[in-house]
Amino acid sequence: MDELTLLRKMHDTADDPTADQLRAGKARLMLEIATSGQRTAAATSRRRRLRRGLTLGIAATSVAALATVVMIAADVVGPTRAPDGTAISSGASAAAAEVLHNAALASMKMSDPVLTPGQYLRIEMAQSYLMMMGPENTTDEAPDINLMTAVLQSSTDNQYVPADTSGEWVWVRPPMQPVTFFGEHAEEDYAAQTPSTETEIVRGLGGDYYAGQQLEPDAERYDSLAGMAKLPRDPQALLDHLYLLAGDAGTGPDAEAFVLINDVLRTGMAPADLRAALFEAAALIPGVEITEDSATVNGRTGVAIARVDTTRDERSDVIIDPDTGMVIGERTVSLKGWGPIPAGTVTGWTSVTTTVVDGLPPL
Amino acid sequence: MNTDSDIIRQSEHLPTAFGELYDRHASHLFRYAAGRVGSSAAEDVVGDTFLTAFERRATFDHEWENARPWLFGITTTLIRKHRRMEAQNFRSVASATAFVINDDRVGEVSDRIDAERNIRALTKTLTRMAAADRDTLLLYAWGDLTYEDIALALSVPVGTVRSRLNRARRTLRASLSPEHSAQEVDHGRTHPAPQNA
């Protein structure tokens, strides 16, 4: 045997992919494609954390060998039925701008909470994700996305940020609960899963919960406390900065900038002056419109605003309370539908509330 | 029949079309990656390959109809992050291969022992050679890519592929026992039957 023959002999022992492995890979790709409408290069920091959940989800399934589970990285939610894309759009950008101006004014009037030592800022985030499921496939064929089922799950997690923000942050993440099923056998598929029932408690100095696992340092992320401190407060300068951050990501600078604004608002940690600047910056983005006058997320109702692009698969709304100017939450609406998800479905939402607490709860 | 290039163009308007590329190439990529980093890491590598490819589909060079070299290039880059795992995997593959060779019941006992020694020497050399040479060699031997395909996958001139491959094969040959290193059996793409003498 010459060296090449030996080398090839060595490769004879290499595994072919199992049907499960192929299916999981395909599902990952198709979900990435399905959610790519709202995905941006700039939104990666959020996805990175979520992808951890995704990996765990797949691992758990492989062990159970029952079905394919993939968490969709669209952490947005809302009522189970949402308006169909732009159809219910009730205003042009002037109307959206007015809501945003008012929100900016309201933000300016608010003072950020000041914490005394021992106190924590509690950031309560109610959220829903979509989980994709599929029946066990005994053939070698990749799964047909139309045969897959899905379940919208929700949970409410709490982050505790210490008065000294360089101290230890605590993140309490309870397991997800099923809310809405999509597809004929969705409930059966869900019953076949072995979803985690454990509440995960994660700690991290300065909010770096997964130290060493992130590709970029916390301080370099625009949606970290350090990153937010560096963002311009002048709306136009802020928007220019966001355009720069977005780079040449595929969906265009306006869509990217809106996603970035949403990312920062979602954290619940943006100080009042930054929130005001973000609202004013959003008002400068072409294509930003009111998508629904009264959208309900997590039981609270507000005005839904989004950058509307009907060529995209999904739309991300930010929901603002028009009276107080506070962000109620955000949601993602599937414009075109895919697999078991009908067009117009709210495929995810988050709703954030912040309060000052005198200490950590018993953990 | 759509070419890969057609599919990628189509996916610019209809992103779901991109899924077809997975069906066409995932198994080949997986086997190549599994040979290098083992089955479990291969799952991640191949998954990441397609996410990366989808994200970068606008950069695909449509002069090429077949996306396989491009995908192999992405996979190879991703594998480089798993060097330690690759070394570990080569060690266990060496044991498995030695077992298979023994199981072939071919040739004299001394030949089999020789084959076993050689396979261990081979994997050690493989682990130690320059990463660029190893990539080139394994794309050729395991990925079944042509010189032109490898040049495309690794973004180097074909001449570079040829010289890397020569160097890699020379290095491997030097690590084998004299009887084996004297032979220059094939440059083909099929798996030759075990030799009987």
C-alpha cells in the first residue's frame, strides 16, 4: 500500500451522517433562512447567547432520539394571532414619527433609577420563542419543512444587576412553557420531547455570563452597558453610527439600523437620554411606520412601529406605550409564513420591565 | 437540472431555495469532516458550513457551476478551529484502521503488523505537517476534489496545490517503512482493493 492508499483506507472508517444528524443540520439551516429576514450582522451578540440554547436543545434531542428541536433565534413574541403584515398599517411615517417624538420626550422627563449599595436593578423579561419539531424520520431523507410542527413557548426570566455594575450579575432563567401549537401533530411532537424543567441560574461579573464563550468582549458590544455609554446622544450622529455598525449587512442600512435600535431598547438597560436619542433616530429612518395602533404584548397594549419591507419574510415591531413613551416590548411577525406557521403569525415577543429591588431573592 | 450556481442565484430572491444545496452536498461534507474531527464535531462543522455559506452566498463566484469546492473550502476553514480534536481523532482512527486492516485477513501476518505500524506513523505525520499541506492532501484524498477544485476551495493557484500535494505525499512516504515507501501505486480517485502480495 502506498501512502495515498493507506490514507484512503484510514478514511474508510469515517462515519457517514446519520439521518438524525442530517435532519438537525437541515433544520438549523432552514430556520436560519426562515428568520434571516430579521437577522443582521449587527444583531449577532444577541444570537450568540441564544445559540447556546439552540445547541443545548439539539443535544437534548439527540439524547432522547425522538425529534428534532431547534430554538428559533427570534426572541420576540405576542398574541397568537397578529395582523397580516402591512395590511392593518394605519399610518405613514409621519404618524410613526409623532409616536417616536412623544416617546423621546417622555423618556427625557424620566430619571434613571439610582441604586444604593446592596440594591439591584431587576430586569424582568417575559419572552416567547418558537421551537421547531418534527416526527422521527427513519429514512435518510432530509426533513420537509412543511411536515414539521412548531410550538410557541414562553418564560419570564429575571436579571439582577448590582449597584456596582462591575459586580456579579445574576440571571434566573426558568424553563419554557408551551403556549401555542402549530401543525397537526404539534402536541404529540411536544409530548415526545423531554424539555428542560430546571431553572437555570447564571452568574457573571459585569454581566459577562458566558465568560470566554463570546467572540467579542462585552464592552465592544453596542448593547452592553459599556457599549451604550459610548453611543452618541445626538439622534443624527447616533443614526450615522448605527449605519456604520450595520456595515453592508444584506438587508440594507435602514432595516439594520432599526434592528440595532430594537436590540438596545430590548435590554431594558438603556439610560433615559439614550432611549430618547434612539426614538428620535428611529424617527429619521425611511420606511418606519405604525404597523398596528393597538398591539398587545404580555397583556399590555401599545402602538406597534416597524420598518416595513414587504419583500422580507419577517417584520420586527417595537411596541411603545403612547401615553408614557415607555417601550412595552417587541415582537416578530412572520409576513409570509413557512412550514406550519401561517402568514401573520407572531413568532416571538419580548416584554421588559425594570424595577429596583433591595436584594437578591432566595435562589 | 439546476446547477448549484442557479440555486444560489435563485436564493437571492427566494432564500429557501438554498436548502437544496444542503441536500446535494451535506453528506459528502460530513464524511470529509468526520474523517478529520470525528462524527460529533462534524455535525457542528457541517451545520456551520451551511449557515456561513448562506450568509455569504452573495460572494459566490458564479463562474463555477458546482458549489462543492466552495463549500469544502468553508468546511476546511472551520475545521482549522478544531486542531486538537483532529489530532485526537487521528489517533483513534489509526487504531480503528489498524483493526480493519487486520480484519481483512489479507496477506501475511508480518504484512499486517507492518500496515498497522504504518497507519500509526501516517497519522502522526499527518498531525504534524503544515496545516496548508494537510488541508490540500485531505481535500484530495478524502474530499475527492480535483486540483482545480482544491485551488478554488483554498483560494490558491493550481500550481500551489500541486506542490503542496507533492510535498505532503513525500512527507507521508518518508514516514512509512521502506517497502511501502518504494511503491507509487496510484494517483486515481477510487479506493484500490487491498493488495495481496
